[in-house]
Amino acid sequence: MRRILPVDITPERFERALTAFGAIVGKDWVLDDDIDRDAYADAYALGDATTHAPSAAIAPASVEEVQAVLRVANEFGIPLWPISRGKNYGYGGAAPCMPGTLVLDLGRMRRILDVDVRRAYCVVEPGVGFFDLYQFLEQEKLPLWAPMPGNCIGSVLGNALEHGTAYGPHGDRANNFCGMEVVLPDGELIRTGMGAMAGADAWHLFRYSYGPGWDQMFTQSNLGIVTKLGVWLMQEPEAAMELRMELPDEEDIGWVIETLAPLRQAGVIKSQVNIGNFMRYVMGSSQRDDWYRGEGAMPEDIQADIRHQRNVGWWGLEIMLYGYREVIEAEAAVIRRAFAAQTTNEFTTRLWKRGEPRPPFPHYGVPISFPLRIANWISPYGGHLGFSPILPPEREPLLAQLRRSRQMFRDYGFDFYGGFTLGERHVTVVNMLAYDRQDEDMVRRGRELLLALMADAKSRGYSEYRSHLAFMDEVAQSYDFNGHALARLNNKIKDALDPQGILAPGKQGIWPARYRKQG
């Protein structure tokens, strides 16, 4: 991929900046050839990858180098796009929002700085991946489980900052970190929470401090670079129980969510509950041509045949319980009683006890990567993007959202991959779009479908909690109370902390004054 520069940076200025960056990070870590740029491009780009093309990349190895890089970036006006590992596939990967932005790759900063067994937390740098953390805990034989997402090749820190979700009681990642170290856009180093006090012993135990709490300001934002993060872990439980049920009908999702919601809110279920339609599993374990070679969305009779051959329902429900065996068996009894009032179907149960080998799934704190297979559902040149609005855990709005989404997928000629993740008081509705990146018509229809889904949800008072690079502005525009008052607040803070507009322009629809008209 040829070099593309920001609109206001000359080639001569950029070259001088690269020389200055090289003096900080080392010439070998200034990554400025076409192969490098390809490596940082959006692997699942829904259209022309140059729309989010990086100009180059640099890779610092320490906090001090990050600070020095930011000072040089301010001097030369070079916009930077920080990434932890760049594995956030489906949301843009390592690519920047604004073409020509220089990628600041923090992947070399991959130290696990502290693990406190008694207090059940760790402190990690941006480059620490889920496999890294798992292997460390296993090698040291520490009785701690880390929360694992469905795909574990990314960064522990990065996933938390992007509001990622994982399995287990600490699966709400943005709600289960505590204490940050942050480099501000001008290079100043701060620590949040109790860490604002030198020598603080409770930095990663108590989320707040004295005065305003700033941690969430640095999630999904372009206001600072998080270089250390405290992450809460789970003490290895005495037992873990997995409850599974296949639900035969599409409409079952309504009563299931309304049955689970009060149990989740009351703490009978302490982890997020995942419910996926049959396509969610089929797309990860086969290819479309195995079932159907026609055009447009897969016909209903083919879908019924898939369910019959795989012996699965329309929905697959999984509930995880962790803790003392007597407690989780009592919780399971409460759940079974609640479901018995609605269905004669029985849960299948798997009980794990401490000392037994852990099943190789993220539910048990074990990392995996095979869910990425869905990208190849249609072709080896596939990709996937998600549309995930937040809804209340209530039958009518969920069923209405499901019906409309399903119909729009059909109208635009795509197979419907859907799911629901039940939080403590909300539901994340997952609609996953799989496509062939080399099929121009399919790419066009995919973009139109995602925009239609966003507009439809907005008309009913719902929006997404995260977005792919290509749709950050559209999602930000949906938050329009009082004439987009939140956007004005974001802009005021951005301009105060980053007057040169160097840090991640366009992220989450927040553009610095320098590029705001363009944004």
C-alpha cells in the first residue's frame, strides 16, 4: 500500500518527523514501507482499504518513549493512532480512522507488571494478550482466572478500553478494571484513582479517589494513551457449572430473556448470558457452499435442514455459574424452576470441579481464536462486521428488533447471524454481517444494510455501544440529545487536552478542531 499523508502534512515535514521518531524508538521500529502499511490496514475492510490507510507506523518500547513520541508529534503536527495489538478485527483492526494517520503500535510494551493473588488483580501493559496472561497464570501455577472474550488474540488492556465483553463474573471488561497510567496528548504522565497518590497501595482495589473519577474518560477515547491498567481477576472457583438448552422457535427469545433478566439482576446469575442463533455456530464450523450455493439470503427450508442435521434449535442458550459447589447448585435449581414454568425442555449440565482439567473454552478462563472462522463463511476473502444496539431486556422490543433486523438482512441478500448478550440490566443485540471483500456488489449492499440497521434502531431510540471505523461518525451522530450536546462536550475536552489535534482524530466521531470540518 503506497504512503498516504494527512491533508495538512507535507512529505518533507513527515520525513523529518520520522527521523525524529527513529531517534526515540530506533530506526528498526519505524515501519515505513508498503508491506508495513499493508500489515496495519483493515483486514476486513468493507470496501477500499485506503479509506483508512496508515501513513506508516512506529513502535515504542516504554512509557518514556511514548512520552517522547508525543512531544515530537506535537512539534511536527503528526496525527497518531494508538493501538495495543491491532487485533480488533471487525472494528477496523490496526487501521486509523483518518487516512494518513501514523499508527503508534504499543505491542512491544507487553509486560505483566504485577499479579496479586490475594487481591486477585494483575497490572498489564498494552501489548499483553489474553494468551500471554493465561500462559503466565498457568506457568506460575497461580489460582486465578482471567476473563476471556470469544476471540482471544487481542490485547487485555485494549479490549477493556473498547468496552469489550468476556465470559465470567468480570466479563463486563470496562466495569472490571481499576487504576490506569495514562500519557496525555502533551506527553504528561498521570495515574487515575488512588494511583494519583505516590506510593498508593490501594491503586487497583478502589476505582475512585478524591474528586472526579477520570478512568472512563480514557475508554473509547482519543484523550490519552493508557500505558498500564489494573485488571480484576477471578479467584479460581471451587466449581463451575455450565447449563445449556436448545430452544426450537425464533420467538422463544422473548420469554427466555424475560425469565433470565430478574435472575441476572438479583445476582442468581453473576455472568453475562450468551444466546446465539444456529447460524452463529454453523458459520464458525462450515462454509456456505456446504449448505447452499444460490444467490441471496439462505432460504428457510435450507435453514431448517441445517438445524435438523446439526440437531440444534433456533437458539442455543448457555449459562455459567461459578463459586462454591453448594451455592451454584442452589442457583442452578432456581434457574431450572424458573424455566420449568415456561418450557418442558431440560438443561444439559456440565460440572467442573477444582483439580480437574479445564475444558478448552473461554467460559473456563482458557483462550481460543477459532470464532474468527466466520470471516470465511462465504469465501477465503471474507470479512465480518457487527451491528450491536443496546436494548432493554424485555420481550416486545427484543422481538420487534429481531423481526426487523432479520427482514433487512433478507432484503439486502445476507444470511442472518444473530445473538443476544444479557447484562445486568440490558441486552446487547448482536447482528453479524459476513461478506466477500472482493465482491463489489456485496460490499455495497453490506454498507447499505448497516446504515439501514443504524437508522432503524435510531428511529426507535436505540444505538450501538461501539462501531467499526467506517461508521464512527454515523453512530456518534445518533447521540443527539439537546442538539448533540455530548459531542460539544467531547469537542471542548478534546481541544483543551489536545490543542494540536494529534491523538486519534475521528475516533468515536470525536474530531479535533484542526480536522473537524473534514470529519
